[in-house]
Amino acid sequence: MCGIVALYASGPVNQRLYDALLLLQHRGQDAAGICTVENRTFHMHKGMGLVRDVFRTRNMRDLLGNCGIGQVRYPTQGNASSNKESQPFYVNAPYGIVLAHNGNLTNAKELAKELYELDRRHINTTSDSEVLLNVFANELQNTTQGNHLTEDALFGAVASMHKRLKGSYAVVACIAGHGMIAFRDPHGIRPLCIGSNIAEDGTTEYMFASESVVLEGSEFTLLGDVAPGEAVWVDELGKLHKRQCAEKAELNPCIFEYVYLARPDSVLDGIPVYDARLRLGENLGKEIKKQIPLEDIDVVMPIPDSSRPAAAQLAKALGLEYREGFIKNRYVGRTFIMPGQAIRKKSVRQKLNAMKVEFVGKNVLLVDDSIVRGTTITEIVRMARQSGARKVFIASGAPPVRYPNVYGIDMPTSSELIAGDNRPTEEIRMEIGADALVYQTLEGMIDAVGHFNPNIKAFDCSCFDGKYVTGDVTPEYIAELERERLESKQQKKKAESED
């Protein structure tokens, strides 16, 4: 769950890319980077931390050119503490390419081995994004064979990539002297939209971004989404070219984007995120009526921010009072995407403060968008009780998260999920300390989100149902992920004890 942006404009793009990354900050707080193109020269700056901390005036002045890409990152593969794995990534041949990637390759290890042994390309980090870049560079080298870059050669390289890559990938890249390209995996798991703007000189500018809110905030007109398997090229003259590059393409977007990840003011693949969350609240209300007597609920409260639409609609549908009981400190990051369980737990109290006047003597229904590890919700239940709540009921806008997500969300092992290994809801309720726990049904979630785009036949719901749309994720693969993560934790713990 990174955020990516690309801009081809009539004038300097440095400030506009910076502003775009601020609009994507919710998608990653680990690192940020921008690379611009001036003629055939790349100018890049990237580093660990928030956008506002990575870039200074002196850095922005060096980012010259009218074309560029940017990324905000949180780690899903690779070393979270290494600045070397911040994006964009660069490779010098063919032509010179910089690339930023949102998603997760499930065959990155096999590809890295192929690149070294067969393609004679060196990978210097553990990032799957560097692997992806080198696969692209290698296929582009093969299709051009030393000739000038043509439309057929470029799209042919993407088509060859689709045959080698597995997993999820939304990608933006700049090719020195040849413009920029954006493409999406054949399932369209991670979002990528496109917009245009007429500049003061009358030329058409193009922007690609992970979410439509970036286009709107940059005063671009949303043209739609890059289709699954499609590649879109803006050449060095600013002309737009499109082609479907996958033999079999079907839109299966990650449903967790609509539940939690995306901003509510975004539209992804034709689905307004805010409207989807309202409908999630309506469907969740139906489950509440089945499991909790409504007369036992005094007030409905959201756990800010992403659960607000669902909580408000739920309260309206059930005829219950809606109140804001938690105040959020907006200068603390999202705990879900912070590296490390200890950091997540510590920051909950810094992030939220309960107003006692809204809790004292009341039976409160707290609505969260989802429950992943359970760390945050356990602390929130405790806060509600300490603030005087008589009873604390919990409702989740999503079904139990029972399976690893291997497509770019940081929940790779079942043992880290509070509902992992098909744990009964009653056991989860007892662990978090709630008086009742109600989950959205899988059918209710799919209905709520899919209602707004009937053309989407299936979503990637893998973290809820264990069905992986790419068809290559085996129990052995999941077991290997869990083993690697456990080893990584043990090594980190050992290193900390030795310091």
C-alpha cells in the first residue's frame, strides 16, 4: 500500500509532485521520493520519513524538468529501515529508466535469481520494486534490440513483463528522452487512475496517481482508471498512447482499499469510496439488529477517521444517536502502517483521546472499519471503560481478517492476525474486552462495495476469504512468508539486545 504519482506537464513539476505526495501521505509514512526529468537528465531526491521531512527547499530546487514521478512508501517487501530501498529506483540501460511501484510481487525471489543467472542483471536491494524495474529494463532491451524506441517495442516489453511477473503492481516510470509510462497488473489489484489538464500554453498535461483525490487536488480532470493489463504511454512530445498488453485481463481490485486504505473522497475503478463506506454502514446495521438488542445501545461512536461514514449511516439506519467520543491527534501517524507492533501499541494513546462526558454511564457501540491485529481496538475498549462506559460493544465494517495479504498490505502472517487460524468471534471478543463483537459479513461487504460498479465481477478479498486471485499463492508460499517474518523479528530482537 504505497502511493505513486506521475506528471507530464508544460512547466516545472517539482512543486506539483510534492503537493501530490502530500495528498497520498496516508498510503505510506516510511519513506518518500521524487525523480524529475530534464531533457535526458534525471534529478532525484528520496529519504526516510514523511514528505514534509524528506524534502527541503534546496532539494526542491534541484528537481528540474517538466516530467517526473514520486512515491510514498511503507514496507511490504524489503528492509523497512534502509534508505536504499526508498523509491523511485533507477537503472541506466536501456535509455535510462526510473520507476515507482505500488503492490507486491509474489515471485520476486525467483525473478531475482533469473535476472542474475539468465539476464545478467544485478539486484542491489531486497526490494521487489527493483526486481520489477530490472525485468522491465530487460524486456525493453529485448524488444528494441538497439533500435529507436517505438510504440510496438514499448508495449511489447510490458506484454512480456506480464508473462513473467506474478502478484500485484501498479507502476509509473520515466524513460529518458521518451516520456513516461504507467501500467497495471492483469487483475488490477492496486489502483491507478489518469487525469488531464489544459495548461496555460494550451498543451495537454497528464497525471497518473494511486487515487483520484490527487487529480482533483491538482485541478486535473479524472479521465478514468488504467485498465488491468493496460499500459499508457505519454511520449516525449506529450502524445498519449494506450494498449491492452495482457492476454487475459480481469478487474479484481483489492476490496480493502474501499474498507480502509483509500481516502473517502477518492473514486477507485468507478466506485466512490465514501458511498461504499456509507453502504457498509447500512449492511453492518442489519447484522447489529440480529445480535444486539437496540434498546441496549445508548449511542453509536466512530473510531476516527475512516469509520465515520459507516458509523453515521449505521446510526441513521438503526435510529440511534450518533456522537463523537474520540478526538484524534492529527499529528500522529496511522498506527496500522507503522512498522513494529510495539510502536503501534504505544501510539494508540497518543493518537486518540476519549471525552469522558460522552461515555459516563452509557452503553456505547464503537464502529471500526476493520480489526486486523487487535492491538488498537483492545486499547480503545480499555479507554472507553476508563472513561466511564457501562458497556462497550464493537462493530467492524469488514469481516474478520483471517488470512495474510500478499499483494501489498502489511499483514503477512496469520499468527499476527487476531482472527487468524479461523479463531471464533467469541474468543476475539473476550481478548479485546468487549461486551459484544459484531462483524460485517463477507456478502455484506461485497454487496456494499460492488453495488456501485456492477461490471466488477469479483474483488480480491484474500485477507478475508483466503482466495488469492492470481492463482499462484500456495500454503507452502504462505508458510515460507511466516517463517521469514519470524526469523526477521528474532534477528531484530537480537540486534536490539546487543546494542
